[in-house]
Amino acid sequence: MFDSDGAARTAASASALLTVQQLADQAAGLIQALQLDRPTVVGYSLGGFVAQRLAVDHPGDVGALILMGTGPGGTQQVLPDLPALVRGAPAFDPTAPAERVIPLYFSGHPDALAAWRQRTALRPNRIGVDLTGLNRQRAALTDWLVNPSANVVSSLPALRLPTLILGAENDEQEPAANSAVLHRYIPGSELRIYPALGHSFPSKHPGAWPKTSPASPGRNFWAQTLFGVAA
């Protein structure tokens, strides 16, 4: 797992703008610097955009893909309906109280609010005074969704990588229909949609995750995974 440009413990780069392509190039640089041998790359949410771009732009650095709660971007992106967009507004407000944020990610989880409070209590400066990193990542996300030249959907059919695509039935941030779109575009990919879960399905139901890499059936993939997460 690593913190991308401007997230958590990684300082923002000097460039005025941040794009998914830049994030993918940085991930490729990390893979090369660590001399990883074509790892399985897991991309969640914005990290899934990065993983797609990484696989297309740097195919020699990726052994397999796992795309979770993410979408293709551009005109192929399936957006939430209007009520879901309104409900999702707090996700873009770092000062929003937990009571407004939790339902966007943890669908019906009785302990989710307490867990969120416990987690954020460990990070009293989670918002801080400098939102540069957050705003730059938002800009990269928006560019992927609205700029036809930013996403790589037209190049996905050329991928020849073992690919597992995971989505959640009640995901209002990245509707499960986007996982289906990716599945149609990536040859030989496997699609799994988890019922009754929201956008944070990886943390709510980790037991549902596959225990093997799509590149190596029967082999635990965690130690070989480069896990890109949008924070």
C-alpha cells in the first residue's frame, strides 16, 4: 500500500495540476524503484482510475489487475442518479460530520459510525489547514470523468492481463454498473458484485475478498500486491 501524490504522508509534487496520468507515472516509478517484478496492482475508487492508466501506459510494470469500486470515466462512466448525487455531496467536504458521511460508504452497517469516530479520533489533524493535496486529487478525479482524453477506455480492449473487477450493489459513489462496463471492455476479466454493500465494501466485508491473485490461482496475492488507494 502506498500514499499517492498529496495524500497522507506523501507530499504534493511541484506541478500546478495533478492528473490520473501523472499518478500512474508516479506509481510506475515506484514499482521500478522497488524493483518489483510485475506485481498485481489493486486500484480502489480513484486508485482504480490510476490502475487502469498504469496498465495501459506501463504494461511492462503490471502483472495483473484488481479494480474495486471504480469506473471507466468519460462518456462510458455511469453517474449516480440525482438523489444519490445530492446525498453524496458530503463526501467532498472534509469538514462534514461523520453522521453525514458514513451512510455514503457503509450501507446499513450498525457499527460503522462508532468505527469512523474511533478511526478519526486517532487523526486529530486529519483536515488540517492545507487542503492542497485533497483538492489536487479531486481535480484529477474530475478530469478523468469529464475529459475524453484523460481516460483510457478505448485502450482497455487491448489489455491482456488477468483482471478481477469488484463492485458493490449499493455503491452510490461508483455505481456497480461501472464495474460491468469495465468487464465488457477488458477481455477475459472476471466480475464480482457484492450484494447489499456500499462504496467501502472492502473494509466492511473483507472476508468476501478473493484469497488468490488472478495471475496465480491458488497463490496468496497480498504479499505481491501494490495497493493504490485514493485517500
